[in-house]
Amino acid sequence: MTGRAPGAGIGPRQAGERFAVVAARFNEPISRKLLDGAVAAFATHGITDDAVEVHWVPGSFELPQAALMLARTRRYAGIVCVGAVIKGETPHFDYVAGVAAHGISRAALDTGVPMGIGVITSLTEEQAWARAGGAVGNRGEEAALATLAMARWQPIALGSRPPKRDARRRGGRARPRR
């Protein structure tokens, strides 16, 4: 699929809302454009710079671990991960891209903290630039908008209760909500 992601309905800002962006240093010039897109999306929706923390990690492989660690602090309404994985001549691309996507998804599911995946996976550097603010949009911006939408939807879905931790982490069984 090519093109810009559809816009998401984003509710009103919540008091004390904070977000984190985790950015990969590998392919840093592209990651910086994705970061700029994410920060701009937050600003458009009333999230000021002082309510957004930026954390840099070595590469996209490290994004899930950083996102999980930040989510466990419970300081953030949502976390956006940005980076670029560009296919080379070896299968390394497949492993890094898969680990990043799976790990970020797992971190979100395990903690209940909304996370956006703004990790570009492309065959060429030209394709990556097109998705980092070029003709095809900015995947960092889109990930931030998705994260905002989920962070604003989550309290509604939970009846304004904070998410419960996954019972598997406590060694017990999950109890159905009543």
C-alpha cells in the first residue's frame, strides 16, 4: 500500500498527558525527519514540547526494549517508535524489521500503553525518504496521530480506569471484568 494513512479521530487533550518518542540512530537523517513529523503531529493537537520526551537508541532492533522500559514507568499516555530499516544484500533486513514490529506490538499489548510504529521498511533509501516527509507522507507523523487517537480512546474503553497489568506478569490468571 502506498500513500498517506487516513486521518484518525482524536479526542480532546487530557490533563497531564505526556508522550515519548523513541528514535533509532541507524539511518539517523531519516529518523530525524520521522521524529520531526511525530513532534509536529503532537504540537498540532496541543501537546507541547515539554510534554514530549525524546529518547535515542542505537537502531530499530532496540526500539522495542526501550519502548517496553518506558511503558513500564507508567509516565506516558503513549509512545511512538521511529526508525528506518532499508533492505541490503542480506536477510538481516527481514530480521530487524520483524523484531521491531513484533516487539513494539508486544510491548503495547503487555503494558496497555498505546504505541505507534513509525518504522519505515523500504527496499531503497529513496523509498525511505519518500515516507519520511516526502511524496508519500511522514510515517512518524502518522504513528504519532495513531498513538494520540489510541491514548484518547483508551480511557473511554476502560471507563476512565487505568489499564490493568497483564496477569501473566504476576503469575496468576486474568480475571474477567464485570
